[in-house]
Amino acid sequence: MSNPSSDMSPAGGRNGLEVAITLKAFRAASGETRVALRDVGFALKPGEVCALLGPSGCGKTTLLRIVAGLDHDFDGRVWLPSPHRLGMVFQEPRLLPWRTVSQNLRLAGASPETGLDEIVAALGLAAHLDHFPGELSLGLARRVAIARAFAVKPDLLLLDEPFVSLDAALAMRLRAELMALVETHRATTLIVTHDVEEAISLADRIIVLSGAPGRIIGDRPIETPRLALTPARAVGIKAEIASLIAKAAS
């Protein structure tokens, strides 16, 4: 395994997020060491939205967990905005089943001062505040998970495939709702996705990881404002990114 020489440091004078991971490895059940990430380094400016793409098993979720401070067993450093509030959306909604939607949001630290009513309205949750998670569809549960992340007024937002397993139309609506909140709150955002079109529609920048061990093989800015990104240009960027991912998986 990697040595416990990790450093999760407040950024001090830095306003964004900086990542410099030299090595992240796991001890497999067989006793062998498997390297998940190697020499991954990048920086995000305040308010920048970055999508992380790559083949399955390349370390995308592992990288997100390191940035979130959920995994300290790696070689390298992560500099966080200082001060910062972190909001995170996992692949599964991870709501407390014995609490209502309203209680789940308020347990995250939400109060009237956080603009919770605005977040609830933006995500169409006003009619579901007294419902329990078991009464919600998957789409509604994902909306609650996103609302919970924004309820803390995050400076840094991390999302791990928040729209996975949703049908295309619902995923498109949720992406629009998410981006409206990101633009309002100006959170520095890192989102893991497997969908190239989703990455292009959400991100200011796309980072592509190779197959394991994950390393950066592409770092592509996306034209902004979005009106500058013509359909033909979007198709060209999609082909470019898809080609990188195909090579990474081979």
C-alpha cells in the first residue's frame, strides 16, 4: 500500500482546489498491491466546473474520495480552499431512511439563512418535504441528495455520477437544475461521470484519466459561454474525448 504521507491542507492564500497525488495503491485480497492512481495533478480556479472522465476502474471515485478527505492513505498533497465548506453527492443518495426529506436537509446544517427554500424550489421538492426516502422515486431521491449538498452553502462541490441509472430525459432535467444552482452559488465543482455528452454540457473543463493506474492523459477546456459552443463544435469535442477514453481502455 502507499505510505501514509498524505496531506490534506487548507489552501491558505489559495482560493481554489489543488491536487498533487504521487501514488494511491490498495492491498488486494490476494496480498498483491494494486496501484489505482499515479502522478495525478491539477488545479481548479474558484467557481470552475471540471468533469472527470475515464474507463471503469481508472480511479475516478478514488480520486474524489481523496479530495473529500475520506481517504488519507495516499502519497501526495491536496490543498483545499480556505476557508471552505464541502458538499458531496455520492452515486447512491445515502439518505437517512428514518428521517423525512426536510429532516435530512436540516441535519446537513441547513437553516433559513442558507436559502434552503430557494434550493427546495429549484429542485422541485416543496411537495415532498414530509416524505420519507422510501416514498421517493430514484429521481426525487437524487434531487434530495443534491439539495443536501447545497444546503451547507458549499465552496467546493464533489459529485460522483449523480445521474447514473436515470432515464435520459430525467437526467437532462436534473443536469439543468444542478447547473442553475452551481451558477448561483459559484461553487468550485468536480464531477465524476461516464457520459461524454454530460461532461460537455456541465463542465468548463474535462480531465480524462487513463486505465489503471489512473493518470491524466487529457485536460480539455470547454468553450464558454455555452452559446459559443455550436452543435458542430460539441460533436467535435465529443469525438476527441471519446477517442481518448477508447485509447485509455485498450
